[in-house]
Amino acid sequence: MEEPPTGAARAPEPKRVFIKTFGCQMNVYDSERMAEALASEGYIETEDVAEADLAILNTCHIREKAAEKVYSDLGRLRDAKRARASEGKQTVVTVAGCVAQAEGEEIIRRAPAVDLVLGPQSYHRLPELLAKVSRGDGAIVETTFPDEDKFGALPARKPAKAVTAFLTVQEGCDKFCTFCVVPYTRGMEISRPVAALVDEAERLVDRGVREITLLGQNVNGYHGEGSKGKATSLAGLIRALAKIEGLARIRYTTSHPRDMSDDLIALHRDEEKLMPFLHLPFQAGADRILAAMNRKHTAHDYLMLVERIRAARPDIALSTDIIVGFPSETDADFDRTIALVETVGFAHAFSFKYSPRPGTPASTMDGQVPEHVKRARLERLQGVIEAGYARFNGAVVGKTVQVLFEKDGRHAGQLVGRSPYLQLVHANAPPSLKGQIVDVDILNAQPNSLSGVIRGLQ
Ligand code: 5AD
Ligand code: SF4
């Protein structure tokens, strides 16, 4: 008789997934949710492509540079897939996100190592599509806009790893700015129901999250189903979320100036948990360019809006997005962009060279601006923006700010967190203060961060 094998049978090797995220915070949120869905299928995450059974690039299509990065990464994934194949191991290469939605089949043509192309509305189908891929039915392209609610169909959220979390409340955009691919890649605006969002936020808070950032391409256009089926505004949603005990801070991004309603502005005055920070892109300072961009607001409208917001919450920190070199932009037009930045005084700003995107109206407009002109304008603009950072951060030196500590800092004994105005703050602090909101006296300001000492710990 044969001896029975000794010891427990070896557990099967877990499957490993490598996920690389490009682009905006919504992609970060989507990647987390995909990782959670895959965890239910037995996958654990890895940062090493060489050991990945599944490699996902969650991609961004907003500017050409972001989209092209995907193809250079796909070259590297192809090599890793080959190397693993020579050891008899399979690697499923997946392209998710907005490049997947925009380019579909074209990705397989350019990068035949890709097994699955998955648009942002189809993530809940990932396990089912992976099973199909491993049956060897050939590459799959799934870029329809299905009716089912992808958020509802993804499994419930697993323990949060961090003190802060993103929560997608709205997706897509109906604004059709003439430079932008979002209405094509993320589709028309949809808002998730209030009850589902309160439920998801409660789970996050139960697991230690203290700050939630509500995400949407046009977040202040949120109009989700509330109680008795009535449409609820973003202000209504924030009021409902603010009732969650243990949730200390709420933020939201990105807002459109046209959808900045009175109730939302008033909430910045009335709701303590709503942080005094607002990301409000204006894109360009010349009205002629704003009209060509189909922004549906003028520079004056924007300034008037800022005045109303500051009347409600005088200390609010404003942030924005700006494009230089939109078709037909002259030096005089660009000067108006600089003037608007100086007049408003932003705490933070993202600035970009205009990048023509296939299928958008602006990409075929006359008067495309030469690259060297765009580059020079961007450089000048960034100088003005950075001077603004220095002013904004410098203004809090000598003041006390409430910091929510998030994680270890660069140096031993240090924690790093954020002020209400989203500034990074470093301070010597015991690890027990992670997740706590603490008064910090600010001693030093750098352009991108602050440092100080905790009140009572000096
Ligand atoms: N070129 C340059 N910047 C763009 N953005 C969107 N589309 C383009 C484009 N084609 C910028 C806008 C937007 C931000 C997310 O990206 O400023 O607010
Ligand atoms: Fe794109 Fe924002 Fe304009 Fe919508 S509002 S089309 S997301 S730039």
C-alpha cells in the first residue's frame, strides 16, 4: 500500500494582477473597484509584471501624450508576456479605461499582445470576460455603453487601506467642450442614487476612512435619485453624507462654472464637513476662445461666480484647469488668461498645451497653434501659477491649520496629511495620529508643501 501524502495538500498559487492607472482620480477609483472585483475571484495585486497572470492598463485619452504612453507600456507588456510564455505561463493583457473606449479594435491592431479591451462602463463584466479569454476564443473588445449599473454590479467594497477615499457619484459629461473627449469616452451624464452612495460611504467610514472626495467629470451637475424618487442635487447628496458619524471631511471634483448652484455655494458657508477647496476649471481667459471652446461662460461670468463663492466662504482655496494654445488663440487672448489667473489668485492650477483629439470639433478648427508657441505660453503661465502657490502657502506660515494625518512622511517619526485647503503638511507625529485631525502650527512653506509642529507636542 502506498503511504498517504504527509502534510496538507499544497494550496494552489493565487493568481496575480498588475494594474497600472493613468489619468484622473476617477480612473484611480475604477482601478480600486476592479481590484476588489478580482479579489473576489482569488486575485491578489502585484507590482511586478513578471509575476502577473493578468496585466491591466487603466488608460487616459484626454491628451495625446497620455494615450501614446499606453502603447509604449504595451510594448513592455508584450515582452513580459513572451518571457512568461517561455516558462509555460499565461498572461492576459487588458486595456481598460478611456483609450479602450475611444480606440477599441484599433488597439488590437496596433498591439496584438492585447487580449481584452474593456471600456469604462463594462468593468463589472471583467470576471466573465476573463473566463472567455482564457477559453481561448481570441481577443475581446467590449466598449458598449450597457444599461446595467456598473457600480451596483461590482461587489461591495473591501476594507479600505487609507484614511481618504474617492467615491464616484457621477460619470460622463453632456457639456461637449469642443476640445474634450470625455463626452465620447465616458458617455452622457449619469448620477448614482443617493441611497447607494450613502451606503458605500458608510462602509468606507466603518473601515476607517475619514475623508471622502466625491468624483464626477461634471460633479456639480449631479442629479441622482433621492428619497421618493426625487432628483437630488450635489448639495442634497453632501447634506446626506455629512450625517454619517465618523466622516469628518467631504470634498468634490470636478465642477463646471455653469452648474455652481446657489445651494451648493451656500453649503460652503453652512456645512462644516465640506472642505474650503473648490476645483473650478475656466480653461481660457478670452471670451472669443471660451465661445469657440463651447464653455458657455465668459471671463466676467467666472469672476462674478468667484465673488459669490468667496462671499459665502471667504477663505476658500480655488483651483482650476487651463488650456494654452487652443486653435486661433492670439498673444492678446493668452494675456487674458494670465490676467484672469492673476485676478482670481488660485491656490492650485493644472495647465496644459492644447492637444487635438480625434473626433472633437476643435481638432479640425482653423488656426492650430504651433508647438513652440504653445510651449512658450505654457512656460509663462506656469511661472505665474507657481508664484501663486508660493503666495498661497506662504500666507499660512505662522497660522494654525487642522491637518488630517494620512500616512508616514519621508523622514522617520514624521506623518503627512492635508490641511482643509488640500495643502500637504509634514509634522513630527506619532503613528497613532494617523486618521486623526490635529492642530498644526505652520512654520515653513515650500511651493508644494508645508511643515509645522503639532499643538501640544512641542
Ligand atoms: N488638450 C489639452 N487639455 C485638455 N483638457 C481636456 N481636453 C484637452 C485637450 N484636448 C484638459 C482640460 C480639462 C482637463 C481635465 O484636461 O483643462 O479640464
Ligand atoms: Fe470635458 Fe469637462 Fe468640458 Fe465635460 S465640462 S466636455 S469633461 S472639459
